[in-house]
Amino acid sequence: MPQPTFLCRLIFSAIFSVSIINVFTGASAPSFFLRYTRPVALQKENLHCSQSELADDVLVVLRTGATESLEKVPVHFRTTLRCVPHFTIFSDLDEEIEGHAVYDVLDGVSEGMRSKHDDFELYHHLQKHGREGLKDQQAFTSQSGSVKGDYLQTANPGWKLDKWKFLPMIDRAFQTMPNAKWYVFIETDTYLGWNNLMEYLSNFDASKPYYIGKHLYINDVEFGYGGAGFILSNPAMRKIIQHRSLRIHDYEEFTATHWVGDCALGKVLEDVKVPLYRAFPHFQSDSPATLDPTTIKIDRDAWCYPVVTYHHVSPAEIEDLWRFEQDWFKRHNVLLRHRDIFMEHVRPQIGASIANWDNMSSDMEYNAHDNGTSGDEAERNAWKSFHHCHAVCEIKKNCIQFSYEPGSCSISFAFRLGYAKPKERIQSGWMTDRVDELFLQLERKCGVRDWFSPQEGTIVQQRR
């Protein structure tokens, strides 16, 4: 192995082993971690849960639907909600799951709209037959990575019904806990990092109207993407409820003509002059399996900063992330960042070759039909075997990873973990030295900033 590569890997290993200190000496021990030593922190089966005083002032709302709830809700009782003092579950059917009440929130839609709009066909069926009528409904569960796009599900009856829950669930959440300072809304395939969330919210003034989330646009309406989770302060909730109560028909018509309910909620907040506070990179619309660690949006990268949510996360992935997060806080008293997820959770899962695995390589594809007569020998032969596919990736210096299926080789210039495909003949590989070098490059960009929030809004990011 060339000496520079050896040194690079040696440096990477050193950073990996001392990641708890890295460059964040200025903000490495946030306030809630200082309270971990209190006995109350160990009362919940040795769970490492934030002891922030803010915890009792937060209501977490989990939004689901009957077509998915039995398969996707229970994992949250074992993981993301175990540290949460106050939560409620809203759906399109009143039921009970593992001793927890699930509430139909669509009774908050006007009877006129429910009776006339085709989106409510499934709802009426549920009210009449309960779960007996769901045998033909498909639940979108595991391996539903964001690269496939939420909007590919628009023909699914449960998905069409979901958009109608957003506005009435604001009223219902407020009725559930009217004195809460913060209302946090997530979906069943959202992973919520409670400990980091408490520290993040401590940087905001709950007496002001705040709308916080991962930004998304439909036409000219900016809104917080529901899948990544969004947060509303108590004053913002009151503004929504008061304004919408006088214009229910108008906003139901808006919902009827748009794809998603989070856009309708964004329209109400736009009308009451509460702008979206952009939560990227702390809130993510991808899972660790699909997220490109080099992602940059609104001049912010993801790698260096604390994580609050991931989206498109399967129940199995939620279990894995929960175990990793709990272990992290048992070993460290610093914020959990995206780089920690990649370096200590994702990186150990990759290798030179993994069978029955799709790492989502898609930048270039080689096959006999399109490349069989190529003047480049490596490209001409890439489709023949996994070995040949590896060879074409190796000669392209910016190739990070590749995957091979019989007759087809795909390579990628971006890193992704991907998913197991136990029933498919696909084999994936990574240029692990290049992955380590990429992670080192990202690490060198990190400064001392923790959060993009009002309290830190004037800090200029420092570079090493």
C-alpha cells in the first residue's frame, strides 16, 4: 500500500478513536448532559435520557394511518418515545396499539368535505369495517429510501388520506396539552433524537411564534417537510388555530388541490406571517442509509452538525439507531453529530465486497449493449463480473463505490450505505481507502459551531 494512503488511514483511525473531543472544544458539553449524573437519569431502566427541564413542556405528536400503524408504530414505544414524557398518536382510525391510544384526527375535517371528496373513500370504509377492510392495503415500510420519492405513493389510498390530517391535528394537539411550550410533529418512519432535540430547542425563545423544520417548496409556498419532522411553539399554534377557524372552507379547498398536507399547513403559517425557521442540517429528509455525507443545502453542510431527525427509516433501522444513540451517550457527554453516525455506525458496515446488498450506485452504468464495443478495456469488460466492475471503479479516481448484477455494473462518485437485498443477485463494494479519505476531507471543514439557531445565528463558522 502506498505510504500516503497508509498515513491517511492512520490519521483517520486516530480521529475515529478520539471523536468525542475533535475540534468542538468550545461547545462540547451542553447543558442537558451536565445533568446526566443526577439519579433520576438512571431511573428508566438505565436509559440515557435528557434531564432538561424543558422536557415536561414538549408534546411529541406521532402521525400515522391504519394501513401502516400496526407495523410501524410499535417500534417507537421501544425506542424514540421511551425518553419522551408527553406524546400522542394521531391517525385515521380510533384504536389501541400495545396499550397506547391512537386517535382518529380526521373528525376535525368538515363533514361536507368528508362526504364529497374521493380521498375519504378509505376513511368511510375504516369507520364502517375497521381493520377488516384493510387486507388489500399495502403498507410502505422498510427500504423506502427517499431516492424513490414520497410522491410515488400518491395513488395509495392511505397516502391520499394522510394530507387531510395536518390542519386538524394542530387543533387536536393543542387541546391535548394546551400549556406545552413546544409541539413536535413526526411520522412513523422518522427517527427522533430526543437528547439533541432538547438542546436544540433551548436555543429558541418559546414565547415567540416559531415554525421550525426542513425546508421544502411547492410552487411558491415554503413549508416544513413533515417526514423530517417540524416544530411549532405555543404562540404559533394559537395563531394557526385562530386564523384557520375563520377560514376552514378556504384551507380545505387548498388541501384538496395540493399533494401534501404539510404544504397546506405552510400556507396557513405564511398567511399569519410566521416564516419557516430552516432546520437543515439538524433535520434530515434522508436516512443514514441513503444520505450523502457531502450534502450541502442553503450553504450548510451536514457532516459537522448535531442530528435531530432522520426520515425514511425502517423499523429495523430505528432499532439500530436507538441502540447506537443510547450507547453513544453512555460513552460520551457530547452532542451526537452526523459525522459520528457515519464514522461509528455506518462506516463499520461497509467493505470491499458485500453480497446481496445494494449500495445505490447509479452515476454510471456499464452493460454489454451500450459498452461492449468501448475503446476503453475496463469499461468494455465492466459488465462481465464483480471483479471487472471493481476494476473500472478503481481506474476512475473519483469513484467511491460500485455494485454488480449479472450483466450490469454501476458505479457512483458519492458515498451511500444502501440496503440489504437478500432475494436479489446484487453485490456491492466500496473503495474503502477513498471513503476514509472523503471522511477526512469532511472532518477538516468542521469548526466550533453546534447549532443553526437564533442563539448562534451571528456566529461565523470557523475553519481548522
